[in-house]
Amino acid sequence: MTENTIASEQKNVPNDSVNYLQDKLMLTVDKLTITTATGVQLVNELSYELRQGQTLAIVGESGSGKSIASLALLGLLPDSLTITGQAKLADAAGLSILPIASQPITGNKSRNAALRPIRGKRIGMVFQEPMTALNPLHTVAKQIAESLRLSGIPKKQWQETTIALLDDVNITDPADKLNRYPHELSGGQRQRVMIAMALAQQPDILIADEPTTALDVTLQHEILALLNDLKRQHNMAMILISHDLNLVRRYSDEVIVMRQGQTVEQGQTATVFAHPAADYTRTLIKQDFGKALTLINADVDQSPKVLQVKGLTVRFPIEKSLFGTTKRWFDAVKDVDMILSKGRALGIVGESGSGKTTMALALSQLLSNQADVAGQIVVNGQDIAALSKKDLRAFRSQIQMVFQDPFASINPRMTVMQIVEEGLLVQGVGKTARQQAVMESLTTVHLPIAFAERYPHELSGGQRQRVALARALIMQPSLLILDEPTSALDSTTQVTVVNLLREIQEKMNISYVFISHDLKVVRALCQHIMVLKEGVCVESGHTEDIFTQPQHPYAKQLLEASSAQ
């Protein structure tokens, strides 16, 4: 996506703002309040109006109440929460009151019956993480067919309608995708399938809850531009929930900024961005990630080499014969070389499906028998492919990985103490030494010692990511591989985590392989960058050199899309 494309999209937004004011009122929410059993207000008197053709953005950090305020409209919140206020949905007779009053969902049949024609049919929803929201055991065709069945479309028309829906959301070769499972699709394709499922019942209002969280910068613009186009084609209204204020600026007409359940600021998007009234809004707009460490020893040739990779190639089998031999392979990573010196950070950037995570898993020796890995990976002078299973288990302490989603990568049944000490337990370290090491590791990532007895669900997203980081650091690795560690976090928490990683890098002289689609974060943390496209390294070098003078057209495209945010 070029700057001209983005600029033209930005010019279209004010036109929408004029148009929707002439259209009918679709939804009115008045003083929506959500309270826990202990009296904590998660949402406090949220009010807004939504008109046909309008996009309303609700923005705020994790825990601000933006998502649960929309889930309340569909009766999808736990019975333990008390919900008050009014929501009126437009119909042929005017505005009818939605049954959002605080009544048990399971125990109130009349309320369930009233919500059934609203869920999906009047208000559709695109959830935040498609890999979690989609059923991993069902094909694309079967999952969309469920929505078509609910909307009353005859079974004989399901395949034709599904292909048309997938075509509407710009999925290439839609007929080929019908029999695929979610894990066989890229992140962008999964998100498009989610949108197709939401459109299947032709809703009047579409709620998009963080639809671009885990996507690279070019895909973020593609998905939001797609939602904008579909909104126009289907004459819908849209509620866009996001923590990225700079992104929704381009695709919304009005914005509500929330913090800890309170409405901090509300108004037309252009006005809020031109003249933000609240300090918190100004903080969200102007994220300051700081600058990457300036290393005293700038001579890379003289620095000890922590990681040396030569000719790394990773292939996945995509078609097997009747006898189990592989007939066709997919090349995910192709002949990549890299060198990383002690105390330095290498950023790996590229769009979804470029091979970034596959490379990280190969470096961590976590692909096992899933793929064919060739090439040489040398860590601290040791060729790790030459290690036996027993020796590799002992050597793993030198290479640790922090995964993208901290909630998925840590055991919800374990306490923070058990999670962080697990690696030392495997290595046979005594209980007293383990507990002392956990306390030191929690202190390093700025978590209170008292958190050791908490469970993951009792922590915020940023706190869970710190626990994942503490689990890796307790092994005292020389190489830390971080796979999108900030993508699921709100902007203020992202800044905090980046500052923490920079502090740890300086304090422990640790080396990072940092994978991210957020180029602002990469620039703030990494001294070197590698740009991947379809498994091939198209450009690499010093961070500032690539940011100021990119040579490859794809690197230029990525930087243009990022700077336009």
C-alpha cells in the first residue's frame, strides 16, 4: 500500500462523515453501566448514537471497557456482571429497546428469545483473534454454512453463497479455500473468513473487535479498507474497537476514547485528532518508544558472535502420496544467512506469511518433525543440529523464546511461581534456589513479588507478557527470541514493555532476535534489521540505514505504510 493510496482513503473519510448524518439512526446507547459483583464499575454511563453508514471507533487501553460495552449489546457477558442503561435498535416501527438489562442469560428464556433474531442478523461481530474464534476442527465451508443456515438460506445454495462471500472479502481462489482448516490459512485470510461469517446474515450493524491486532501494517490497512468498502456496499453501520488510535483515525467518523470504564473524550474523529482535549488522548496519539541502545563497541567484527546462521531453509510438506512420502513441499524460509553479536538486537520484519515465526521456531529447534530444516545454526560456537536430544535439552537454557500471545503460551492452571520456575525444575535445581531465582526474575521485569501466587487470569495482558519474559530470563540465556511480544498489547503497555526490554538488554548484555510487524517498535529496540518477503531476505543492515535509505521496493512499501499511520 502506497502513501498515495492511504492519502486517498484519508480524503474519503470526511465525505462519509457528511453522508451518514443524512441517514437514519440505527442504534442508541444511553448510560450503559457494567458493574462487577464486588461493585467495581467496568463501564460507567457510556452513551452514543450510531447512524447508517457511520463508523464509530471506541478506543482505549486494555481494561478500558471498550469490548465488554459491545458484548453487552448481544447479551454475551457473564451473569455475574450487573448491566444497567438502555440500548435501542432501529426497526421498521422506529427504535425498540434491546434486552440488555441485568438478567441471567441462561435462566431467562424470554430474553434469549428476544436476542436470537438480533445476534448475527441485526448486529454481527468480528472477534479479535480469528484463530481462537474459529473452530479448528471444521473447514471454512462448514463454519460459514452455519451462519447461512441461521439466516435461512437453502442448503443447495450454501456453496455458491459461501464462494460469493469469500470473493466479497477479497480471498483469492475462494473455491480452493472451502475445504481448508483455519491452521491452513494465513492470519489475513483467517480474518477475512471471520468477516465473511459476520456478513453471511447481512447485519445492519457490524462490531469489529480489534480486527487488526495480530496483522502486519500492510494487512491492517487492507482489512480496515475492506471493512470500510463492505460497510458502504451493504449500507451498514460499524463499531470499530481498537487500542490503536492512529489507525482508527483513518477509518472512523466519530471516536470515543475510554479509560478504566470512563469516557475520556468523545466527538468527530478529525476534531479529536486536531484538538485533543484530554491528556490521555494526547498520550495515545503520540506514542514515544524512545531510541535503540547506542552500543559503545560498534565494531561488529570484533564482538563475540552469539548467533551465526548460514543457508537456513525450512520446508513444509503440503501433499503426500498414498504411501506417506511427500510429493510437494512449501518453502517457508529460503537460504537465509544472519550474524548476531553479543548484546545486540536484530529485528525481523515482513508481512503475514513471510516466514518470520517459522524462522524463530527453527532457531529455537521447536519445529521437530513438522518440517524439513536445512542449513547451519550456530549458537555460542555450537552447531545445535549436531547435538543429541539430551545435550540439546541442556543447551536450551542458552536460547529462550517469548511467544506472541502470553495467555496462550502459559499454563492457566499454574501460579506465576510455577510458570516462571518450570525451566529450573526441569534442570533439577533445588526448591530454595528456584524460589530465589523466581523472585529475582520478577524483580527484573518489574513485577511485585506478591504476584508469584497469582494465576494468569488475575493479570493484565502486559503483566502476563512480563511473566512470559521472566520465565525466559530465569534461564539466563545469551539469546532471546521474541515473536511479536507487543502485538496484543495496547499502546501505553507497548511503550512500557519496549522500555523494559531495552533496560534488560543493557543490564544483562543479552542478544535479541525480535520479530514484529510494528516498525516503530523495531526501530526503538533493534540495531539491525532483516526484511523478509515470502521466505527470502530481501534487505538487511543497520536499522537507521534501512529506515532512511531503503533499497528494495518491498522495504520501501513497508516503511511507507508504517510512516502513514
